[in-house]
Amino acid sequence: MGIVTCFFGFMLRNPRVALWSLLVAAFALLAVAEWAWWQNARTRSAQILAVAAATQSAAIDERVREQFENLTLIGKGLLAPYLDGTAPARIPTPIAQALDRVLAEHPELRAINVQTPDGKEILWSTFAQPHKAIFAPDDFRPYAPAATPGETAPLAHEGLLTLPRFAPRFNEAVVGMRLPIHAADGTLVAYVGSPYRAAQLFARAPTLVENAALLYTTTIFDRRFQRVVATLDEKGRVTPIPSASSTAPPSSQSAPSAPPEGATTESTLSARHCRGAYCVTTAIAEPLWLDHTLQEARPRWTVEGVLLALFIFALTRLQVVHGKLKRALVTQQRLARTDPLTHCPNRYALETIAPNLLAQAERRNEWVAVGLFDLNDFKPVNDRFGHDVGDALLVTVAERLKAATRTSDFVARLGGDEFVILLTGLTAQGAYAELTAFGERLLRHFAEPFTVGGTTLPISYGIGWALFPQHGEELDTLLRRADEALLALKAQKGQTSETMRIAGEANASFTETAPTIDDPFGPAARQLLAAYTALLQDAAERFTETLLSEITEHPAIGKRLAAQLPDAFAHYRALVARHFVTLLAAEASDSAIAEQAALLGTIHALEGLSLAEALVGYSESERFLQRFLQRQGLRSSEIFRLLHIAHLRIAFAERTFLDAMEKTSATYLTLVLRDIPEPGNSLSSWQEALCDAIAKLPGIRFAAIAQPDSDGRFHLVAVSGKMNLAPLFAVFDPVRVPRLDSRRAEGQGLIATAWFRNTISVSDDYCHDPRTTPWHALAIEAKMASFAAVPFVDRRGTPETLLLIGGRHPYQFSSLWAQQWLHALKRAGDDALAHFDTETMNPLQTAPISVDRAAAIRAAVTSGGVQIAVQPIVDLASGRLVKVEALARLQLGTETLTPAQFLPVLHDDLYPHLFRTVLAEGLAWLRRWDQVGVSPGLSVNLDFASLHHPECSHWVQAALTAHAILPQRLTLELLENQPLAGNHTIEALAALRQLGVQLAIDDIGSGYSGLVRLAQLPFDVIKIDQILVRQMAHDPIPNLTVIRALARLGEGLERQVIAEGVESPALAETLRAVGVHVAQGYGIARPMPPEQLVGWHDEWRRAPLRVYPDAPLTTPLGALAYQWQVNHERGAFGLKPLAECPITAYLNTYYPDAHEIHAVHAALHEAAERNDQNAWRAASQELLAWLLREALAR
């Protein structure tokens, strides 16, 4: 008590000491409290991380245990009675359906597989896939490692587990799970397993997702393989890390060899927990902000200034921390609202600021212009010069946009090359004038070339405008209207000089002082053009020079100009120059311009130019005129009015030009579609009528029919033309007449080529074509620049006559419509020859499909006449019925028509109906077969028209749902000769693939598929064309090579390979020998009514087709295939002993007395045993040659 009294007495006598003591005590208490709070926060965070790690590891362990328990029930309870370990598993339909339900309840499982005892092949699976297993036996290790000290040992079981691996057949990373199935005597008979989706196996536990206290990252570590297998980011998104041996996507990265150990440091917190095969490490994604704040705010102590530092810290601590947090918040807000590249406000800033500006304008009764700015052709800049140049260009564009706006305006970058411009403070009366002023300022700023890194870039732009409140009161509405205006402007790219357009307006006329001239041929337009006659004529002449010099370098246009006849280019040049001068002439009438444009349109159509190539002059003229007028120093209003008149006149000429192009092609096609002469009683009369009709077409110099005599010399039998025919008759004089003699120059031209090859022969540049050298001078005299020879054949396919057509213009027969026209002429000529008997010249009794019969066929398709036949597709290795192919049949009265008999007369709009009918019938039969224990898959042909229908995927999904069929059981076959390129096709295939159906490419080897096409498009099945299969019997070695290559290609791409056209056991045996195990064909079963399939299936199960290696070799072709594969793939080191060799058994059975070949075969094995490669190669080639002779002899 006395000590306390003395202490307070001292303090009262020394108030300064008392004050400092109180400050020191207060600071000490505050520091202790702060430190305790800091440590408590770190401790709580560490506890949360430890709980998360333990919960996550428990969740993963529980998922694995649950699946192994399912596999135990499936393997030992359901499947074990049907597994004998030696033959492929045969799973009854009820069991298969039960497994399908298990998969439906567990979407994390991709399939349930039954595998061979060695674990290398799949015997049976709920998922249609190749026999080769995804994981090798060495990839599996026991799930439960030894428990670490203090860890509860996991549940004991026999389960095996792999690292994640990217599986192309599933298009994702999976973890292999496998459970051994033992017989009663303990013998391993099979494995039951399933691929587990890695993303779902390692997904964050649901309790952590709901109650996460911190944003943390997670690392999953496999203790058995000592490597990281997956990571989870702060939001719980899983990134599986496939093993190095897998074929992972390009984004995959190599996994670290060891996990990060849990640790607690000054800058990070982490926790680790192990359970079962996996260890889970959780860590805070970023250092605690409090940690860094306290470190930075903590003063640097000195002995001399300790009291002063304590006082300053006590008074300013809160201000320092508050200031740092405030500055950090301001910085973060600024960064969140700013585009990092251009430093313009970003989309977030726009969405925050724009509503305030619109609300302010509404209060002040003002208008706001919202513009959507977009660069033209920005992507080619990136592609050609690189993204660095593109980024630098965007920065420059942003600077010029800011320079063109006022201080009250707003510019934001949406992304890419899109910017948003807000012009504020406008009035209803002056809005258009301000837009015009802004457009002029922008033109001035963008007139300076864009030079980035020494590269000058050709830059143009477009802006779509929407006005508040005229076009909307919400930002989204205004942006949408501005985007519509921009799209309308871009739709006329190359056809207009506009750079800005207002929503809902057809042009960019913003000015109010210069009235718009709507009639480009009216008095006001003529008066304005007359005031600038000399200037406009100079512009037209300069443009013509510029245009012709540029198009000469154009790939398509340049080669047509080079192929012009003498003096033709000068005529074309004069025609173009006169046309553009007339376009801008004050006195020009609309009829004069239309006449010139129609003539040019006809010429360009006949020369086979595309629309874009043909319109290049019009699209460039407006841009040239705009730049030309701007350089003359005219007022903006005058420039606009002149450009507006020019735009209207050019648009008028362009329409006339396009009409002429369309009319030209329509005139040609109308001839073959409607006006082709009907065959009468005289072939010669029909030939003359055909030549007359063709010669009347624009650009045709002549049309003639030629026929060879007994000496091979061609003679004209009909001719017509708009020219002096003397040069044509000179071609057929005795000296230069084309003939069927390839040893002479006259026998190597287009006429002889068309006859010998029975194909249409075309010369796009006749006067420079080396094949037509003997007739160049005559062609120039006849003013013929292009030529076509069309062979007409009789019913036996033998050429009888040739249709010869001369064109005035080069490349006249190269366009798509011209090619279609020539082929239509050929079909008409062939039909005409079929109509006439070439010996008696009387009409034949038989004729092509009549119009009435074609109409009846089309009516039957839509009125219930479509039926199906089915053809089984079997696994030659197991004898299992894999699937059936549904084939369309058409009942027409008492006739049953095959597709070859009715498809040629169907219109495109009937194909989707046919596809949906066959699909529905096939799925309905699947349900019926399921009820009697036969459960094959279904394969249906998908035509090009149905594939490209926007509702195709919805049709398929609806049909599957209506009949309760799993999508994995349906395969859609696309013919190889269908065009499958383009984004629309890829999107259509992706939509079908997303449903889960299988996609097959049919008739490989008959069309134009490439390796890139097979690798990139999402096909699951490759079907080898039956022509390749059948030709193995006639030309074995080349076709064996192709089919084996396709089989290996299918193995590499993990596609199922099916062979069509297997018509004999010999072909089946040959296919098995080269690695093709699934087949269909008459040798297995012919197409049958669907109600007969069950009976066929019962007979097939009793006596399936057994071929090598399940049975001895029985045919020379099969033995040849086996030996060919030994020679080319196995070599001497892959030979079986002589006594076990399949060739030995084959020779002993079928050629017991062929001692010489027995000796050759024995010598082959002896050479292999002593490793004598030369002797082995000689003997194997001799044996192969003998087998080839035997195969061909049979």
C-alpha cells in the first residue's frame, strides 16, 4: 500500500513523466493486442486450410472407395457368371441394361469395361470403342499405400488405380480403375474396370464449396507414383495433369515430380493431409494483406528516437493504415475501369459512367450520341504484321479518337478493335451538325498515315450511331441500335464511301445546310455535276488508269486480261474508261449508264469472274473519288453532295451490272433446264436444233457437232454460229483436221482428248494453249478465245459424237455455272443418243425415268412408302452382332425400289424427311429387339442436306428420347464424297457429337478424304469402301497395303474400322489377317426385313463365321495376307516355330503334294533361326509370289 501511494505521489509531482508513461503504456497494450489479433488470424486461417485439406482428401478417397465397391458388386455379383477368361464376354441384355442405368446414375464414369486377364484388350464395354485398352497393365498400382504414422489405414481391397491420362476416345482426362475377377480356384479370369472422369474425381468437396472461408488453391499428389496429378484454383476449377505418356492437349503441362510440402511462412499459409493414395495440399492464393500492411507500417527503431517514434506511431497508426487502404482501393478501382493497352476506359467503366451521363442528359433535356467504332480489316493486320503491330495500332487509334473528341465527350474500348464514343451536351436541332463536325475532325486525324515500327498500315473505319433519347433510353438499347447501323454500313463495304451511319437511316447525311439530292439524274444533280465537270472527268480518267494497273496484278482478273485476243484489251480499256466518265457526266442519262453497265456485266459474267472480283471497279471508285475530292480542298458539304450523287449513280450502275451478270448465267441455264430441243424422229434434226439454240447465247461464236469416220478423221455433221464459219471449216480441212491418232499433233488436241477420255475438255485460253497450236491462227481469225468439247455417249458408254463450242471471251467455260451448263448439255446429249437407235435412227422403246414416274416416287416418299431393310455388322473376332445398318427401301405399288432407283429424282427438301423416317423406324426396331434379348447398335446414313438442316441435332435427340435409346447405340454415317469443310459443317457435327451419338465416315477410299480431315473432324468410325475390299481378290497386294494402312490409321486415331463388301470367307479371313475385325457384307448376311433379324441372329450364334486366328487358314487369299503382314511388319524375328506356323498347317491341308513350296517355307524358317536376313528375304518373297499366283488362280 505504501509503494502505490509513493508511485501516485511521484506521478502527481511530475505530470510530463506521467503523460509519457501513459502513452508508452497505451502503445504497449495496443501493440500486444494487435500482435495477438494478427497471430489469431493466421492461426484461424491455418486451421481452415487444414480442415479443407482433410475434407478434400476424404472426399476423393470416398469417391474412389464408392466406385471400387460398385465394381465389386458389378464384377463379382453381375458379370462373374458370364466370364470364363478365354473368350470374349457375352453379357445378357438385362445385365447390359442394368449397367446402363448404373452409368446414368454415375455421370462421372465414362464406361464399364470387361478386359482380358492380361489387361491389354477390352472384351466388352458399355461404350462403343476399339478393343485396345486405354491403359497398359504397367500403368496400374494398388490403390491403398502403406499408412503413414498417425494416419488411419484405408479400406483394404484389391482395387488398382492409374494416373490421369488424356483419352482421345473420350476427349478428356480419365483415371483408370480396375478390379480383378477370380474363378473359384483363384485363377484370374478377367478385369472389371471403368474410366473415371479426372475432373470430377478431384473436384472440390461440396461442403468446401458452400462454406469456403478463404480463396485458396489445392494440389492433389499421388503418393504411389510420387507426382502431382491435379490442381484446383481459387474458385475450385480442376486442371487434371495427365501422365507424360498420354496424348494430352497442347495446353497440358508437365507435372512436378514432388508435391509442395505444407509450410507456414511470413508470406504464405498452407496445410497438407494424406488419405489413401492421395495427399492434398491447400494454400492461400495471395499473402494476407494485413501481414504486409503491418510490416510496412512498422517503424525502424533507433535508440535516440524511440520515444518520439512511439508517440508518432500511437497517433498516426490508424491514419497510415487507413491511407494505404484508401490508396490501394483507388488504384484497384482505377485499374478495374481502365483498358491496360490503350489506357481508355473499359467496358466496366462504360457500364458505370454511361447511365449517369444519360440520366444527366435527361435532366437537362439534352441529347447524347452513342457511337460504335470499328476498324475495317483489322484481323489481316494482326495476321500479317503480328500482334505487337496490331497493339501499337490500337494505341494510336485510341489517341486519335481522343484527339477528335471534346473534353466533355467519352471514349471507351470494348475489346479488340471496337470503341464506344459518347458525344454529350447535344441539342435536338444541332445533333446532326455536331456529328458531321465530329466526322470531319475524325477524317482529318485519320488522314495521316498510320506508321507503326516503320510499317505504313492501310486503315479505314466505320461508326454506327444511335441517339438518346430518339433511339432508346438504355445503354444496351443504344449500343444495339448503333451496332445495327454499323452492320448495315459494313454490309455495303466496298460499295459506299460512308464512314458513319445513324441507326434507321439509309445514308450518312448529317448536315442540315446542304439538302440531300435524291434523284441522281435530276436537274439539281446535273447542275452540281456540271459545276465540276472538268474535275470529275479528270477523276474518272485517273481512276481508270489506277484501276487497270491494279487489276492487271490481280490473280484472277490479270490472267483473263492476259488471255484477251489481239485488240480486245484495248477495247475493254476504252469501254471501262467511257463508263466511269459517263457515270460522273452531268448530261449522262440513266439509259446510257445502264447500257454500258449491262455490257460490262455480261462480259464479266462470261469471263467467269466471281461477284467480288467483278465488282472491284465499283467498290474502289467511291473510295478513290472521296480521296480525290478531299485533296482538292472542296468544302465538306460539296464533297458530301458530290459523293452522294456518285454513290446513287454507281449503285444504279451496279444493280444493272449485277442484273446483267445474273441474266447471262440464267440465259445459259434456261437453255438446258427448259429450252433444250426435244428429240424427234431424226437425230440430225435434233443436232442442228441444238447447235442453233447454243449459238444464239451471248458470247458464243459457234456450236457444232463432230463425228469421226472410219479413218479417225473428225467431220462436222451440224454447225451454227454468229460468225464467218470459214475459219471453222478450215479447221476440218484434210491437212489440219483433228483425228484419233495420238502420234500426230492433230491427234493431241482437245477434241481427241475429249473422245478418248470421255470427259469434257475445256481450254480457257485457246490462242495460247500448247495443245491447240495447229489451230491458233484460225482461232484468232474466228475471234474465239475459249473452247469446249463435250462427248455424247450411247447407252453402252461409247462416245458417238462431240459437241464443239467456241467462246468469244477467255475463261468463258470455267465458272461454276458454266461447268454445270456443260454437264447438263452432256446429259441432254447422252439422253438424246439413248433415245435413238444409232443403227436404224428410230426412237427406242426404253427411255429415262418419266416425269409422271418421278412424281409418283416423290409422292411415295412423303406418304408412307419408305421402309427399311437391315444388314448386320459383326465382330469377326468374337462373332458378336455389333450393330445393324438401316437401309432405305421405297414401296411403289408392287415394286420395291432401292436407293439407286429412287434417290436420283428426289429434291433436296425430301432428304430430311427420308432421314427422319429411316431413323425413327430403326430406333423403333431397336426397342423391339431389346425386348427379346437382342441389343445391337443402329447405323443410319446421314445425307448432306439433313446434316446442314438447323434442326438436325434436335431431330436426333427427339427420336432418341421418344424411343428411350441411349445415344451411344446410334451411329450416323456420312459419305466420304460429301463436302465436310467449313464452319457450318463442323458446328453441325459438333452438335451431333455433343448428344453422344457416334459419327462414321462411310466409303473411305471412294472419295477425297485426307488424313487431316480424318484427324480433325470428330469421327468415331471409319468404314472402308466395298470396292477396296472386293478388289483384294483381283489385285491383292496394293489393296492389302491400303486396307492395312487404314486399319493402322484407325488404331492410331482410336477409331473403329469397319469393312464393307465382305462377300466371302476368304475376304473375311484376309481382313482379320490385316487387322480389320468388324465387317458387313453378303458373306455375312444380305439386307433383310427387320423382323427377320432375330431369327438370323439365333442361327448366327449357333454357327458364326470363324476365320483365322480363331480357325486355321483356309484360303489362298487369307494365307497371302498373313504372309504379307509377316514380311512387312513382323520380319524374321516375329516368326512362330515351323510346326506352329499357320502357313505350315495350311500347306499340309490343301497342298500336301506341293513339296517344292513346302521346302521354300521350311527354308524361310531355317534362315530366320540363323538370322540370315538375305536368305530369309529371298524365301519369303518366293513364298509370297506363289501364294499370290494361287490366290489369283482361284
